[in-house]
Amino acid sequence: MALAERINAFVKLGDFINQFSIVNPVQNFEVILNDPFFDGMKHQLKLAQEQNGWFTKENICFAIKNWARSLQKETLERWTANYTIDNVSPKKIAIVMAGNIPLVGFHDFLSVLLAGHEVLVKQSSNDKHLLPYLAKYLEYVEPSFKGKITFTDEKLNDFDAVIATGSNNTARYFEYYFKDKPNIIRKNRNSVAILTGSETAAQLEALSDDIFTYFGLGCRSVSKLFVPKGYNFQDFFGGMYKKSDVMNSAKYANNYDYNKAVYLMSLFDILENGFLMIKEDTQYASPIATVFYEYYDDIASLQAKLTTDAEHIQCIVADIGMNNEVKFGQTQHPALHDYADGVDTMEFLTNLDPQ
């Protein structure tokens, strides 16, 4: 199967999932194989929400909309043109997926298949309904994919390379268990925002998307602020206000109440607005409903610190002219070349040694 055929199959998948990028899906009768799959996808969406309370309909739709936008022919061709894929020796690639946000492992799945390999997927129990159904659709629109996609709940066996995502603790296990295989092992990462006090109201409102999308559970979710000494948080909280309905989620509200009680009983100094707490802390990973902050003296020393701590950071939201800064409101809209942990997955997959 040529690369063009694989791309075309994913383009058709993009057309299919685009129907489900809104809360109340509308069937597009021009989508191929829609009749046998449309109602089934609605059922899988329902199961995903029931199985994981963090997977709200809105969050699932948001994830699907992003992927539908990426699965365009021109976008996929432009991305894959940067790699020598035609000469790839096909292998079986195992993927151990996380389950913190909907379809979080889809980029690895896409990369493996477009690179011309077979894929062996071990999903998280928190996100096990959507991808197998999309894989089935993919096999129907492009039968050559049949036999090249396998899902398992068992111990991984008979594979040539592995991509595994987990916590810092599980990463140590992965590094030992997969030490004899070519691998990409991903650990915990968080995203940060640098504020100077000169941000516009629109930028701070956009920052609320970076903080609250997926309830802050993604590695691209901003969990920490760096602010100048004497920073007044009034404007920051004003920008967060548009997300006040986050308390309509029982799981989020319960976490907010619990973490607030812990902070108060521990006599920690916090600032809060009824749905978000901020706490001065040097750590990068903050609990749900909390954003940490840390003061900086000057931008140059802060940039040096962030370079030193690069292995803990996924995205840096800022408007100070940094080469790697992400615009306010854009962390949850990664391009296909925005690789997790900064490791080029496609380069890894297209440069595995021949068997």
C-alpha cells in the first residue's frame, strides 16, 4: 500500500469524525460508509463518557474537531513530505497509550500507520472505546489496513519497537522492560505561561483555554504561571471568568472542594475565585482546579531556568519573543509536527534499522 493510499484513508476517516465534532452530530450523507458506522460511533461516544467522567461530551468533541482539522490531505502530505517513507522496512510497533484526554494516543497511531508499519496498541482503561472503532472504520475504507492493526489487553509480545507514554514512575518500568527494543518513552510534562503584566484582556481570556481545556489534565495544559514580583492577579482572574461554568462538572467541583480544604487545613496561602485556586509553588504539576505560580526577577534568568527544566515542560505560553513560545490560547491546538516531549516520532519510525 502506497503512502498516498494510506493518506487518503485517513482523509476519509477525518471526514467521518468531523460529523462528531459538535455536541449534537449531524449526519453527512456524502461521507463514505456512513450508514453502517454513524450510529455505532454515537454509541461509542456514549460509552466513552460513561466510562470516564472526565470525558465530557464537550471535551470529546473538542478532541475530535482538532483531529478532523488535521486529517486533511494537504496537511498530511505537507507533514509526511519531510520524511523518507517510501524506503521504510515494515515492522510491528507497539504503542502503550495514556488515557488522560480523549484520543491522546491517536498521533502515535497515525504516525505508525503512515510510516508503513503495523501497530500493536495497548490502551489505557480510561480511554478504550473510541480508537478501536475508528480503526475498524479505517479498515473498511482501506482494506489493506486489515491485519496491520491489533489491540491487546495482554502483555506485549512480538514487536520490533515501542512508543510508551506514562507517569514518571511507569516510565522507569518502561525503560527497564523495553531496554532491548528501540523506544520512545514519555514521562510527565506540564505547560507554563509567562506573564509580564502587560497582557491584554483578550490574551488572558485565551489563557483560560490553555488552563481549563480537558480540565487541565493534558500535558499541554498550563499548570503553572511565572509572574514578575509585585504582579497583581486581578486581571488574571478576570480573564479566567469565562470558564466559571467548569463547576458544573461534579468531578471538577469535588476536586476543587477537596484541594481547597487541604490547602486551608495546611494553612497554605492561596488566592481563589470560586472555581480556580492559585498557589505559590516551585513545582510544575499542580492538582486539578489549581494553578501554581512563581515569581521571577528578569526574563533572561527565567529563560535560563526554563532551559534547565526543559524535560519537565511541554509548552511555554508567552508573548515576549521567545523562539519556542506558544501564543495565548493555542496550546490545545498542536500541529502534526508538534511532537510530545519534543521527540520526532516520525523520524524515529522512518529510521529504524532494517530487519
